[in-house]
Amino acid sequence: MPSPQERWDLCLQQLKAALSPEEYANTFGDYKLFDYQDDKVRIVVPSREVFQRMEQNAKLARLFLHAVKQAFGDNTQLGFHLPPREEERKPTPSVATPVPNTVQQRQLPPIDPQLNKHYTFANFVTGESNKLARSVGKAIAEKPGQTTFNPFFIYGPSGVGKTHLANAIGVQILETMPQKRVLFVSAHVFKTQYTEAVLKNNVNNFIHFYQSIDVLIIDDVQEVSTAKTQQTFFHIFNHLQQNDCQIIMTCDRPPVQLEGMEDRMLTRFKWGMIAEMEKPDVTLRKAILEAKIRRNGLSKFPKEVILYIAENVESSVRELEGILNSIMAYSIVDSEEISLDLVKRIIARAINMEKRTATFDEIMQVMCEHFKVSQREVVSKSRKQALVQCRQVSMYMVHKLTAMSYAEIGRRFGGRDHTTVIHACLKISKHIAAAGEYRREIEEIEAMLQK
């Protein structure tokens, strides 16, 4: 097996072959391998200016990433470092970059972390849909900035506990390392603060403040949408990561689906760990209800009531808690004992049971009849054009008309990866937007499913 240095030499050879001698020398000539472990390559770049030369050129960035993955593997993560003399150099006015997080930062005044003390690991209920994300979160909380999970990108639909988990990481870090500067901020607040800084001609101070944070938690990062805000966030992100500060982000979709986000930003999101949090299954919904009932000291909920709620309130944890609160309110106001009949009436009012989404089996039956194939063929490994088309449209319909996650859909379609499902959904969406006849065919199929 080739050594890390031999792999790095191979990477440089590929770059030399793809570029002119002058272009290679000016951009990659002084890049050096720092270390390689746990699928993470750390590279020393000679200066910020040389690094930015590659970053600001999409062609060079793509070439470099491709060469690294060819040499080290598709799962390789990248980290960049400046040599000591560059890190210690006083920043010029054109680059808003303070001295790294060392003694000077520890002398900074304390900040309000903006954390919710009730969102902790102790009351985060774990199940199959969030087990991986929670395990990564615990590892980060024990060694922030010292694991390969940096940045930590958590994505999933609204109400599955992303904010709770990100908050819990921050709470534990402060409990065990009170000297750390931890900040939880929504992307909306970040944008507002940046706008105010621009209006007051105070952008450098804004950037310096965020670069002083040891653990930065950004909620709903998809809202960092404007070019100027992204550019500022990019500089903050770069500084924190280069100084082994922890970055945690929550998002409602995976990086591949973020529209309007710069490629260099998306590349950085993928450097660390990306974890999906899916909608909770029945088992987890039941456990969440039982945990909330215990925490609130409630004892009037029969087991069949809890099971009925778990089976019929499927959207999110937030909706589960809302239904539970409604049941308590109705019970108190009407002096009515909590029974299955009461719960059925409340849920029927809150959720239109007649308009529930189609099931996987219903969709597959319609799709197979329309394309004149069998379900066994659709979920098989066959690459016949007719089957591929049916498979991709079926994935699109299941994603649109059910609450199933990409990962769950992939499992139902023969154990495929979630990225295959994402690709299929994006492809069908583009076809629908581009071709009127194709769109009408899809609309007819969808109408049949909604009858």
C-alpha cells in the first residue's frame, strides 16, 4: 500500500499534468502534505494569498479536489493550515483575520451563549432515525474541535430535533469546559447582525467577534443566502476551522440540495460529518411521548392512548408535543378523563385524517400498472431504460407524497443509497420543469394517486 507521501506525490503529478507549468507553480507548487489519518488529509499552504488563488478559481478548486480524491479515496476530507510564520503574522487591513484562538482569546469578556438550558442530551430521546447524529454529537461535546467531525452538518425536516441536538452539544461543552466561548445563533439573526454591521461600517468588528468563538452553532444555515453574507460567513468559517474551533450547523436539506450557495462553501460543509435526522418512527414517537409524560409528572395517560397518538401523529416531534398539550388542555377545561375516545376526537380536529399521504404500496401499485412492470423488477438492480425510468419516477412520487426520508426510500428500493434517491428526485424535477408533455404525464400519475 502506498504511503501518504507517495499518494500526495501522485496527487501533485496529476495537477502538473492538467496545468501549465506556470499555473501549477503559482498555485500548487508550494502545497505540502502535513498529515493523513482517519481519511482526513491536512495540507500546509504557503500563504493566505496562494490559498485564495485556488479558492477563487472554480476550475482549480475542482481539479485539486478531484486529484486528492483520486490519490486518497472518495471519502477523503480536507483540512488546510498555514505555516507558523503566516499564522503569527499580523493581519493586513484587507483581511479581517485576528490572531488564532490562543491566550489573547481567553482574555476576551464572556458572552451569552444563547443556549436553551432545557435542550440537553438527558432529555433527547434516541431512536433509529437520530442515533448516528446523537453519537456524533456526544463525541463532539467531549472533544470539540478535536474530532474529524468538523464541521458537523445536521439536516432533516422541521421538527425532528436538529435544534435540540445542536443545543445539547453546546450545553454539555459549557458544563465541562466553562472557559470555552460557545455561541448558538440562527442564520436569520446572523444575517440581521451582518446587515447592521454594514450599515454602521462595523463589519471588521463583526467578523472579529465571530472568529473569537470556540464553538459556533448556526441554526437553519440554508438561510445564509445572500452573496455578501456568504462571503463573510466563508471567512469566519475558514478561520475557525483552521484554528480547530468546532462548527455545528443545522439545515432542512442536505448540502447537495442547497441552491444559491457558493461551491466553495458547499465544499467546506462536506469536509467534516454530514448526518441526517429522519422523521421518528412509531417506536421513537412512543418513547418521546412517554419521556415527556414522565418529565411533566403526568400519570393519567393509558397505554392505548399513547400508542394511538404515536401511530397517528407522524409529522414531527413538535406536532407530537402539541397534541399532548392539547389533550391535557381539553381534559382540564372539560373535566373529562383522558380516554381513547377523547384523543381520537382531538387528533381528528388537528389532523385531517382523510387527506393523509399515499402509502408506499399504493404508489408502487399505480406506478407498476402505468409502466407495465412488476414491483420486483422496479426494486431490482436492472439498468434497463424502462425500469430505470419507472424507478426514478417512483422515488420522486414516494418522496413527494409520503413522509419517508431519502434513506428510508433508498432502503425500500432494494437497499439503495440515499444519494441515489436524491439524484432521481432532482432529475425528475428538472424533466418536469423542462418538458410540458412529460409534466402532464407525471401530473396524471399523481392525480391517480390522490383519488
